[in-house]
Amino acid sequence: MVILTMLLPSGAAALERVAPAGSGNGAIFETLERFHGHACAGALMGARLGLAAKTALKAAGGEGKLKAKYFANNCSIDGVQIAAGTTAGNKAIEVVDANENRLLLSAEKNGRQVEAHLSRVAEEKAKKYRELRGKGNALPVGSPERLQVERAVEDILCWFRNAPDVAVVQVRVVK
């Protein structure tokens, strides 16, 4: 099996692409990459869902310990755990394998609840990411074609890191 490596451009511009000034999520994404073991769109999607849901739940008056219910058994689970603080270790996440990138986040103290799911654009970018990873894995390491695919993959990862919340996630208050 050949693993697709992610190439990051060097220099200050690379740091700005990965975590632009003011994004505030750079440290979370770095923690996520260490926790998950690599950078991938799935983990970033989960983080974006978790961050947006947590913000919306607090704005809706949610109080107390957070509990998550995620409706897919994929890399996004790690992103939700890191971003929302709802880890398997603290028994604050339940996974239902329904193949939906959807998060239900609840506040234990007062029962407030929000639901977050990916935008259509984010779903399309996730699909393109999976296609490119498959294509890249089939190409010889170091070939110009593979490098081109790797750049396209990195562009998608950068989009998931940096796009405005409204472009990535849709959140609604459930109760």
C-alpha cells in the first residue's frame, strides 16, 4: 500500500495558509493532527462541526458538560472529540454508524441541543478529497502527476482549515 504524503509549501506563506492570523483554530488543528496521526479532511470536518456546534450551543444558552452524538464511524469522530471536548475517554461521545456527517451536541445541565452538518460545498470537497487521495495513491511517488494531486489535496485541507464557518457547516438549534 502506498500512502499519499501531504506536502506543505515552505516559508511564512505556508504558515498563513495553514492557520491564518485571526483564525484562532490553528492550535486546535495542530492538536488534532497529533491526536489523529495525520492531516485529513475527515478529521478537519469533525473539528469544524464540533467548533461550530459548541459555539452555537453556548450562544443558545447551553450549560454544563457537553455530550456528542455523531452519525458516522469515520475520521471525523477525532475532530469532534478534540474541538468539542467530548471524548470517548470521558464517555461524552456516542457514535451511530448511519454514514451521515452530522453532529448532535447537547448541554447536560439544561438540555439545550444543536445539530450541525456539513454544507453542500463541504460535502463536495470531501468527496473530491477522497477521489484525489485514491488517484494519488495509484501514482508513483515523486512523479509530477502525483505532486499535482498532492497540491490539490492540500488545497482542500487548507479550505477545511480556513473557510468561513458558514461555508463549511450549517447549525440549527434543536431545543
